[in-house]
Amino acid sequence: MVGYHPSNSLVIMAMREDHISMAMRVDFPPFEATEEIATNIYRHLSRASIDEVILVGYLPSHLSGNLLLGISDVLRALGVSIKEAIVVYNDRYRSTICDDQECCPPEGNPIQLLSDSRITAEQVALGNPLPFLDLPAMRQSIASRQEGREGKKIHSAIQFIDVIDYDGADALAILASQREGANAVSDFVDRFKERGAPDDAEVVALVLVRLLDLQVRDYAMGISNPERYSASRPSGIADDVGVTHPVNELQSIWNIGDAWRWLLTMAPPGYVAPVAVIFAAFCYEQGEGALAQRSLDRAFDDDSSYQMAKLLRRTFAAGWPPSAFTQMRADLHPKICAALFAPA
């Protein structure tokens, strides 16, 4: 549900009509922060009108299950029903609300291998990827690979493309370059969908250079539409660090996010931030909050002052529902298209 195997984490799964409707992951708090963390969780739950949860505490080695009980007590006092509370430690788990020692012995039950579970078989059959082993493995999935053969060809092609000259060029020349960039983005996505990866380094290089323009970047965010570029399947959920994510009813076996993930790994320094924020927004909208946060990390590593990355970090932390991003994209995209392609 969070995209990787948590550790030292508290995972909160919110229930609506006996189904999980959203999830949260936060670092496991120290004892003195129990009430503060529980109150913050409650704010997210109440914003989504949720009053039933399952808690799973992936305990650090120096903590006990009593900490989970403390969080449960605070949430109950605020009117939240705790359907189940489970502690996980040393590859074992046990319920903190079950008194049957045959069912839930004090030493806990061994955790079944994920690869052997029925859930894994069902999710793989649906086209869902297995979770990453840990957070570093998730980060590695979007790490730079631009030193490879493809990356070097793209980097070489970039050297022959001029950035837009906002000071020296007239308005029509600037608009022509922006249109060129938007068309290159659409071409890149179509090529990726047809072939699994673009076979033209020049097209990729043009996309990376033109994404430095804010209009072209916003056009790219606007076409990141799973309804346009997808094949439907039931989705999972994911999130990270206090951000709540309603479950999307449909996701896709292939989606445009695959193209942005690939481009993010290929982008050389100086060209990463625009791609990273596009991928981050797409992931968040799809409920993959943990991956969205890691993508923002890459944006800040490339450009610590990149304004869109700062804006997305704030909105993620505030717990914006992914549906708000869907609506924002739907409202913004026609305006961007009008600005780029309307007759002069």
C-alpha cells in the first residue's frame, strides 16, 4: 500500500464501508510525541470524514507495542474506532487488541513471505508491481542512469539545442519555440507508448531543453492524463510522511507515468527538476505519495530553489486529496493549449 516495505513506521489505513479508502505512513514517533502525532493523524482523518482505522506499527528495535497503544488511546478519545492494531517486529507480528493467546501469542506470529501470499498472486495478475524492498530501493528506481549509453546520446544531442532566448527573441519566436516543445512532448509520449522507449535521442533532448520553459512544463503536466494514456485495472494505494491518499478506482497497466519515470532517469544535471515535478504530480494524483516525495527529492537535488517543487512539497504536506490535482490539471490544460496554439 505504501510502495515499499516500511520500517520504523506507523501505517494508518482508513476504513469506509469495510474497504480501505486511504492510507498514511509516518515515522514512528518517540513516546513524548505520541499525542501530537495522533492529533495530526486525526486532522487528516476528519478532513476525509473517516472514523474507523487499522493501525500497523513497524517497531524500531528499542520500542515496545505500548507506544502503539498510546496512539490508539488518543485516537479513540477523539472518536476514531480502532478496528485492528498490529505491531510488527523481528519478522513477527501480533495484534494489540486480541486477548486470545492461541491466536496472538505474546511472541507474535511469523510474517509470511510476501512472494508466497495469495495477495501477491492477485496483484501480479492485475499488473501491479510488487513493493520495493525498502525506501532506498524506491529511490534507486528513479536514480540517474544518464551515464549509460542512452543517457550519453541524449546528453550529446542536448548540446546542439538552443534554450529559448526570452530577452533577445521577439514574442512570436518565443511562442514558436514553446509550440515546438509542446509538440515534442506529445511526440515523445506517443513514441514511448508505441515502443516502450523512444528511439530518437534528438526528440528526447528537445523535450528536456524545452521543459525548462514553464509553459511547456505545464503543458506536459496537463497531458499526464491516465484516461488518455492508459489501460484500466484496479489500483492500489500508497503514501508517505503524513500525507493522505484516497484510493483511485482505476489505474493502468501502462500509463504516461512510465514515460516520465524513464525520462527522469535519463535527464542530465540541470534538466532534472522539471521532469521530477511532472512525475511527482502524476504519482501523487495516482495515490503513490511515497514515490512522489522521492521524485521531489530529485528535483531539489537538481535545483534547490525550483518553485514548483516547493509548491508541491507544501501541498503534499497539507494533505491535498489527489482528486484536487486531477481537477487542477483539467482546469489548467485548456488554458495552456489556448496560449500555445490559438491563432495569433
